[in-house]
Amino acid sequence: MRVAAFSIACAVAMSMASVAQADGLDVGYGDDCWSTTSDADRDGLHDGCEQELAYSFMPLLWFDSGESGYGRRPHFAVKSKSFAGRTVQIFYMDTFFEDTGVTTGHDGDAEFQIAEVHFSAGRWYLDWMYLSAHRNSVCDSSAWYSYDQLEYDTASNPQNAFRGRATLYAAEDKHATYNTLGTCDSGCYAQDYCSRHAYQELDATTGLEGRNVGSTAVPLIDRVDLNGKTEYLMQDRAFKGWDDQWYRPNSGGYRPHLNEFGF
Amino acid sequence: MDSTNRRNLIWGLAAATLALLIVGLFVWQRSRGPEAPGSAAPGRDGAIVPVPGDTPTGPPGERPVLTPSPATSAELHVLLGEEAVPVQSDVVVEALEIEQPWVCAGEPVGLAAHVTGGGPDAVQRWIWRTTEGTVALQPGSALAWPTPAAPGVYRVFFQVCTDLGGRRIGVLASRALDIEVRACDEPAAAVRIEVSQRGQGVYAFTAVVADEGAGAGITDYVWDFGDGAQLTTTAPAAEHTYAVAELGPADVAHFAVTVAARRAGAEPLTGTTAVLVRGMPGTHDPGPVLLEVGRWQHDPARNRWTSDIQVQVREKGPIVWERLERFTKYFDDRTESANLDWREVIAVDESLAGGGFRGQVLVPDESVPPEVKQIIDVLHGRASDGAEVTVSWTPFKRAPASPGDAGVGQ
């Protein structure tokens, strides 16, 4: 690119130069995703499209060698942001069973991510991701990241692409998520620790099949039983990670986050 | 600032101003939304009706031939399979900004729109015809337009819309921009700025000079972060935090970041980039104290690691600090803890109001042999109402043991 003048427009181009390689994802749905047929949660989006989008943009997570709390049963919600912008948001509920951090241990760990994606000319593109990291705590390190501030693994997964499924870093035992190792390194007053030790899809078992919770207005899944324990994902109550040990506290639930982000 | 630096700075500012004037980067315009509700484009029968705002913005002179086929926003609406309805509104597209009147084929060009008016339901988007004949769409006020490989003149539309239900959209404002794409072999920018976001509103910037020879005489770097803040560094790196709290939960702000690498006796080398900053909902309660902790530094003369620390008491003061609990984590997953006299761990330089303080956290070398992964400190205190107050931080952390796990460093 030639010598640039001091303009925002030029700056946008330079900061997002990789857009020329952008190819997004083909999820099998286009803007026919906006449909009132097969729309169980009555949000104007086709259920099948919600499922495909959630699966296709489901993040990949790097865990540290010291991770002791991999267990989780992720769910998701999808909402339309606008048809005019062909934009939807996907709320990924990580539902880790526990936070085993040295100073923060608790049952249940309600970290989450929101992917904002749009459809254009046959493909879906990631625009933004919100990554929760101790949200609403004293060391809240959560943030929105534009697509050019995220990493994409296209080497091990040829189906993936720039502006497709993002690779994130989960803090050891505490599961705060970050866009890079460097961001994790400074997270929560540098207490968070990330590395590239183990690499997993957010939901490595079912690919989020059958995990659409709908919305707060029309919940499709609320009660989830597991190992003889019950959680209510859509209600404003603590999230115990299908556990409830007497010696440690429980996590706050997902409902306040869903409310705040309009799901 | 010595006279040389002052002269270079003045030259840099003058050059920047001149560039703005000559190239005509800003194309000011005012585009009101359609005035006549009901003059839909296209109509339900698919007829294409011109939409106000289709008159392109661009350099004056003879209107060039468009590549691919000429397109109006109405044609694009048809190709998008949507019914567009002009809607009267207070939305004004104040300006469409483009890098320069023409761009090199294959190089992305930055576009930015400046809009006033519109409510929370207003959707900003760019639409354009691709060389494959499809219509591309990008939401938002800024766009890195993927410049086609073939020279020509291409038309891009910026629109502010609203959903009307189904596949109907209301067009609150629309504006076209013609972009001339030329085949060229121009040099890259003198300075490329690498951006790394380190959290909400926190960005690290690194200036990379394309020509090592030209960069040999650089004396310092003058950064302008686009929000009124400036910084001069001797190293080609800077970090800046934007005031995210001022943004609404749905707001996205973009800032142009520029750097001028000043050289003794030569023109400064300049570069620019942008950051997008987005607000988020929720209210973050920082707690009764505000904590600031710097990155740990090794003090070889005294065989220890030190981190600058500042604790400011916001409420519930005075706080009486009682003890410091130090956790030592090892790579083999062991964790040890010890209760320490906090004044032996923290060298206080200055006492602040309400029990706050400023000083350094100390970690002796012998406390962090190679098998230690991380130290975590928890400072326990008691507020004036009797409630326990704790603050915690890491005063030392070692990079992962595996060489492939780079990224966390001491």
C-alpha cells in the first residue's frame, strides 16, 4: 500500500488488510436464515440455520497444561441483530462444571462468548466476538474483539477460514477467554495463565447438536439434568455446574448475561 | 524538545495537513434520507426506481464508465432479494471518507462513513457489486473494501437502514461512492503499524519501517491515537487505552492511529492504522479499592523481582491491611501457600488516603526456581465497616515449559 495520509478510511484499510483473503464460511444457509418457518423460539430465524451457524462458528479453545477443569456441557442461543445487515449473534454458554483457580474456586463457571456474524454473497463472516473473562468481577477482563484481532486455525482444519471459527485461549482453571496468549497474560492483573497445550472445540462431543436454548422470551431448553444433578440455564439463579460442594461457592448464572446482551 | 525535533515535528504536521488537502481525502457531503415515503425502490413488481442518494461521491469531472455494469442501489436491492422502502428520517450521512481518489488494484482501501441521527434500530451497511456479479454486504460504518484485481471504476453504496419485517427494509439514507482502481506498482507504506488488542479498549502498537536503510536514522516516534492523545517514544512501540466507558453498549467507534518516525535531517516516515472500539452493556463494580500493578522487572543487583503497585481506596476506608497470602504454583501442579507480613512483601513508597499506598511488590530470586510457574498474591484487609477486603495480583509468572507454548513470558 502506498504512503498513506492521515485518514480514518486509510487506517481502516491498513488495519484490516487481510480482508482481501477473507473467505468466511459456507454453512448451507444464506439469508433464508431469516424465516418464520421452523422457528421454534419465534425469533425470526430458521432453527436449522441457528444450529448450523452455532456449530460453524463454535470457537476452538487452547487449554494450559495445568488445566484441571475441562468438563463442560455447552449450549447456545442465537438472535437476529438485523435483516438489513444480515447479522446474527450467537451466544455460546460454556457451562464449565467448575472453576478450580487457586484463589477463585467455585462450582460452575459461567464464562461465555458472543459471535456476531453476517451473511454476504454466499458466505458468513465473523465480524466481532465478545469474550467473557471474569465478567462483572473486580478483575473483569472481558472485551469485544473485531475479527482482525482474532486468530483462525486454518492449518489443522481446512474447512475453517479467516473470519470463520476463531481460536481462543482459556485461562488455566478459570476459563476466562482471550483472543491471544498476550492478552491472557495480562488478564485479571496478570493472574490468568494460558498456553497452547490442549486444543479442543468448545463442544467436542456433540457439536452443539440439540443444545439451542432458544431465548429468554421463548426458552427451548431450561432444565438440564446431568449426573443426577439439575441446572436451570435460563433462570436467574446460581449455576452450580451440576455440582454443589459445601466447601466452595457457586457461580452466578447465565440469565443476567443473556438479559444484558438482549438474548 | 530541541530545534531539530521541533522542526521535524512541524514538518510532519505540515506534510500531514498538505496530504489531506491535496489528496482530498474528505469528501464532505450531506445526504438526507428519501423525502417521499412510498417511492419504493424496487417496487413489488421488481421495477427499479432510482433512490435518492445514488448520485455518487467522487472527484469532479467526467463521470467514468463503471465496472462491472452500472449499478444503482435499487439494482442491488433486487439482487439482494429485498424490498427497499425509502423512509423519511433525521439520518444524515455527513461524510464518506476514502483513502484517496484512486487505489491500486488488489489492495484493500479503507472507507468510513460519518453519520448523524438515527435511533438504536438504524443499521449501517455497505453494499457493492462484486466482479463475480453478486452483491457483497458489510455492516458497520467502516469498511476495508476488497479492491478488485482488475482496474476500473467501481461503485460502493453506504446506507442507513431499518428492518421493516420480512424482507422489507427501510432506507433512511443512502450514498454512493465511485472508486477508481488502477493497475500500479507502488511502494508499500513507509511505516506499517501492527495492532494487538490487549483487552477492552487496550491496544498495543508496533511501528515497522519498511525500508531498513531509511529507518536507520530514526530518533523517536510520535504517536497520535486519534482520540486526542499523543505520545512520543524512543522505541517503535506504544500502548494506549481508549475511553470505552464513554461508549454506549451498542456503540462502535473507530480511531485513526498515526505514527511519525522522526529522523535527524530527513523527512519523518509516516504510517497509519485504525482500531475499532466497541462498548458493552453492564456496569463493572471495581470494588472498594482500585488496583494498579505493573509488569515485574528483575533487579539483578538485589536478586529479586519487583512490580510497581498502587492501591487506591474508593470507599469503605480506612482499610487496615492485615496479611498477605502468597501462593506459589509449580509446573507439576503443586501449589504452596504462605501467610506473610504484607509490609515485608510490599515496599511502600507512599501512603495514600484511606489506607491506600504506592510501592513495589518484592519476589526474591530464591522464591522462583525454574520449577515455579507463577506467584499469586492475595492482600487481605478489613474495611471500616468490618467487611473483609481482598485484592490479588501476580508479581511473577514464567513462560510455559514447552517451547511451542510461547506467549506467556516473565
